[in-house]
Amino acid sequence: MSDKRSPTRHKKRFSVHFGVEEANRVAFTEDVSLTGMFLRSLNVCPPNTKIRIEFLLENENSVVLEARVMWAKKVPQNLFHLVKKSGMGVRILRFHSGEEHFRRFCNEITLGC
């Protein structure tokens, strides 16, 4: 099955904090783009939930954004490492801070492909 998303997501792994009221849960990205990302986590939120995501980029620039959960797949903890897509796909709605840093980061990984 081909990926119909535009812009294309790029494989990139880094740690993020996320949550509904405050970003108090930890996840790891699997792929990112200018419009969204996949968060690998045991703790998932239901589709259509708005969440806050906070992370530091490789250059220590902070990014804080709001995203909507588009889909989620929760698996038991003992199967987490066996299931390829356990977590949630999110679409970025708006940035609270660090938008210019995130855009530069995405452009750099796009050019690196």
C-alpha cells in the first residue's frame, strides 16, 4: 500500500513528551513531516483528541505544538515490540513555539534523502 500523505514523512526517531492537559507522557517519533508525525507509545489517546507535544531538536531548540490524533493503535505491553505500528498518528494543528526551528529541521531531513 502506498503512502498517500503529502508531504512525505521521513523516518526520524527522537523523544517527545505529550498529553492532553500537559505533556507528561513520553513517546518516540517513528516518522515526521511538516504536517504530522507518528508517535510510538504504549499510552495512546483516542482519535480526534487534541494533544500537546513538546520536544527538543538535535540542536537543542525547543518545539511546542498542538496536534490532533488521527488514528491510534493500542497493544498490550507484552506485544509492544512485536507490533510495527503501535502508537498514534497525529496531524499538527498549530505551533506554540519553535515553528521556524521545526520547519528548518524538516527541510534538512528532506534534503538529506
